[in-house]
Amino acid sequence: MKKLLVQFIFAILALSAVYGQEINIIDSLKNRYIAAKSDTARLSLANKLTREYFLRGDSISAFKYGYTSLALSRKTKEPLYKAKGNQIMGYLHTILIHLDSAKYYNNQVVQILKNATSAEEMRVIAYAKNNLAANYQVTGHLKKSAELLIENLPIFEKIKDNRLYHVTLENIAATFNELEDYDKATIYILKGIDFLNKNNFDPEHKIVTYLTAALITYGQNDLLLMKTYLDKVKSYLDQVGTSNLYSGRYYAYLTWYYVRKKDLKKSRAALAQAEKALKNLKSRTNYYDFYNSKYEVANLAKDNKQAKQAALTLFEMAKEDDRQSIAASHAQDVALIASRDGDYKTAYTFQKLYSAISDSTKYENMEVEIHDLEINYQTSEKEKRIALLENEQREAILKSKNQVLLNLVLGISASALLVILLFLFYVLRTNKKNNKNRLEEIGRDQELKISQALLEGEDRERIRIARDLHDGIGGTLSGIKLRLSDPAGDKASLVQKANDQLGIAIGELRRTARGMMPESLLKNGLETALHDLCADMMSSEVQIEFQSNDVLTDLSMANTVHIYRIVQELLTNAIKHGKAKKILVQLIQELDTILITVDDNGKGFDLKDLSNAEGIGLKNIRNRVNFLKGKLSIASDPQNGTSVNIEIYVR
């Protein structure tokens, strides 16, 4: 049987509010955001605004508040709020299937909260792992997806988060369904339904549960039970409105149901409703559902042309999203339809594509490995309960027999600990004073080195300018002088040639002047100058996109010039050394902080070799960032481009 699409519900349910809430919730959140006095309060409200805007289809506003939250998170020292800023960006990129960005931001959350202890920290890190599981499932790495999901179950039980516990049960069921292990999928979805009925969940949550159940029963060809689940979905959709996020999926599944029943008329009617829902919410997931439905209806109608077009569309989408198993399935569909039509060339081409993709996608022993993970989890839970009972009995016996001895040991230990703590306090206090003096000396040495490096850079720039003036403009002016001194030459011709050479000299002078200080930087400020710089460095081979958010114009000229030179050097490195074809430059100001991001799709490099790769350009960038007391981070992999993030305080 043809493998169905993955239930892509990880990120959407875990933190989203009910989609049908009144629209004025955004106005309320914005008013609270404006009135908030602390950065952490503003960050939390920015996260809520991000989700609300995104659920209403306003991705531009969603990303605006998402970047605001990220900027605020970089200012705080609290790991929880640092993680929440990255978490909201991971949420957006996960739902939009921006795989690289989603993986980066969710891994940042995991790294920041690797020592999580509080319930809220564990909730945030578990949510990030659910998003990573969605990432791995989309790319066909079902083993890794299952590992993360099964790891999360005991966390949600421990922090008593019923909502996330239930979502994870559903996603484990969806993973087994993707593996076509319908027995295990049924076990987990029934657990989810039972848990749903015992707890007070909102209608939207129930919609997703029964949609998952309908998909699993479809795989088992239990159409009667599938229709029962779909009817439940429809009743909840009537409560929240058919423009809901999941109405498109409902009508897609209803189409599959009628196709399996061989009812062409009703399947076409359901497909029309799915297309209407797609116009209301053009999510990538809805596109997959719609074209799968279109393919099934065309097959039922024996319309090879429509079926082939739908299969081709699904194949191209899956290739774009790097969903190899789905691409292979639809390549085989195209080959079969082309073969039926007698188009053996197309059939041969797509059969080869199917074989190549299938050979590169390895799922051997995956079911066994995931089953082992499940058994390990269940076994560990039993062992923990047994160990807990044994410990309780042992503790009761020890308390009754050795209470006096225990008190004595505790008293001696407490006294010894107090003495040790007092000694450590004395040592730490002394070391703190010594370290403070050393740090001040190191800071002064560092500032001196930075100043010397900047002066050396300025000396090199002066030498370059002097060389340009001497070799370029000086040589041209000398030539003009010689021509005008020729008594035998034709005066009109001499004047004309001298005029031409003066034009060349003026052009050289302007280029030299722009190198010293761009004219647009002096006249129009940093934002316009950087926009002009990106436009000047673009070519037919290099596309540069510049994004900013109304950077203030009251920056000091020194800060302005340093920031301009940093971006100029980063662009030069990306084009000259990285051989990038696409570059994204972002300049964002949040209060007294400027965030600079330059991402490219160039050849990148291994960060382990960063010390060997640092030339004069990268040293100049580091020196300028250090001079501005900023922070510089570089992320790069060979053949996967480079991302540079700089944070500068300008007040």
C-alpha cells in the first residue's frame, strides 16, 4: 500500500493557543507588551504575539516579534529566557519546514538547557526535542525521531504536563504509522484517546487526536472505524469553525475515505472542500494533503493525465523539502502512470529515480531498534518503581535502628562542612581580589592590542591610498602635464586629450575617496549606506538581500564607520573566499543593541581549522568587534555555507 504522509503536528500543538480565539487577544497582548517593565516579561509576551500572529497567517508580524524575542534573550543571563528566545524561532522554522534553521534554533535550546532542573526548563527543552523529532521525521530519519519522542515521555510525566504528554503519545503513534506498524500505532493512539477522555482538552486538540486515529485506521483498511473518527473531527470543527488550521486535512482524509469506498461523486465533493480549505490556509502540509487527494481521485476516475500531474507535483515538493521516502514513492507513481500511457521514456527515467532514492534511504532494522527503545523505556519505568519500594523499606528500617548514630554523623558532617565553607570563603575572597587585578591588567593589555591592530590597519589603508594616488591619479596628471608642455602639438587635440585624462583622474579620485569614507554614509547614515553597499556588490552571479528595522540615526560616526567596515569585510569574504551565490544581510536594532547577521550559501569551512583560516580580513573584523566591546560568533560547515552573528552595544 502507498505510504501516507507523516502526521506533522509536533510543533503546532505543543505551544499554540486555540485557533478560534477572539482576534482582540493580539491587541491585549500588544498593550501588555508596551506596558511591560522588564526584558523577561517583554520576551514572554513577544513569544505569545509571535504564535498568535502566525496562527492567523501573518508570518511577517510573527517573525518581527520572534526576532524581538531573540534579541531580548541575548541580553539576559538567565538560561531559561535565553532558551525561550531561540525556542520561538525554532517553533516558526519547524512549522514552515525550514529544516536547517529549525535544527539550529532547537539545538540551541537543548544546549542552553542541558543542565535543566526546574519544571519549566524541562518543559522548554522537551518541546525543542519534539520539534527536532518533527525535523528528523520530515527528512526520513524515523529512528532519531522516535528516540527523542520516547526520551520525552518520562519528562512530561515528571513535570505533570498532560498536554505535551498527550501530544507525544500521538506523535509516537504517527511514527509507527509511518513505518506501517499499525498494531503499535493503534496501541499508542488508543492510549492517547483514553488520556484525552480523562482530561479536559480543548476541541482543537481533540481534532488532531481523531485525525491521527483516522489515518491509522485508513492504513488498516478499517473504513467503518475511520468514518467514526472523521465524524468526531467534523463535530469539533463545527465548534471552532471550518477555517480552522486542520480543516484541509479533514477534507483530505474524507476524500481518501470515499476513494477507498469507490464513490467518485462524493470523493470529488470532498476534494473541492479540501481545495477551498487550502485557499484559506496555504500551509505546506495542506499542499501535500491536497495533491495526495487529487492523485487518489484521478486514479479512481482513471484520469491518467491528472494523476500524473499530481504525482509530479508531489515528487517536486518532496525533493524541495528533502523528504526522500516521499519523493521515491511519487517517482514510482509517475513511472507506473507513464507506463500505462505508453510513455516508456518517462517511465524509465522515473523508475531510475525511484531506485536511486530508495537505495540511498536505509530503514533496515529500524522497527526493531524503535521497539527496543520502547521496551527499554517500559523496563526502566518498572525498575524505578521497584527500586523506589525497596528504598522506602530500607529507609524505614534504618530510621528505626540507627537514628541516634545518624544524628551524630550529621552533626559532625555539618560542623566539618561549616569549617570547610568558611575556609573556602576566605580563599575565594582572596582569589577574587587577585583575579580582579589580573583581569584589569589583561583588559588593559587587550585594549592596547586592539588599538595597535586598528592603527596597523589604518597604516595599511594609508599606504594603499598613497599607492593609488601615486600610481593612478599621479600618473594621469603627469601625462596631462607632458601633453600640455608639447609646443609642437595641436592645441585643440591636446586640450581634448587632456580633458579626457582629467575625467579618468576624477573617477580615480572619487573611487579612492569612497574607499576612505563612502559618501552615502556621511549624507544618509548607516542603514542607507549598507543598502547601497549591498546593491554595489551584487552581480549576475551574486544575489544579496538586505533587511533592517529602522536603525536609529544618532549613532556616533566612529561606531557607524566600524559597523560599515565590518559588513563590507564580511561581504568581501563571502564572495571572494566563500564563492557564495546568495547572501542575506540583517541589521536589527533593539534598544541599545545592534544585531548584525550575514548568512551565505558558500562553500563554508571547518570551524576546527578557524585559527588557520583567519586572514587579515577576519582579524580586522575581530579587532573592530572587540574595539566596540561586542560579541562575534561564527557557524559554518564545509559545503553548507557560513553564518556570522555579531552583537554590539551602542550606548
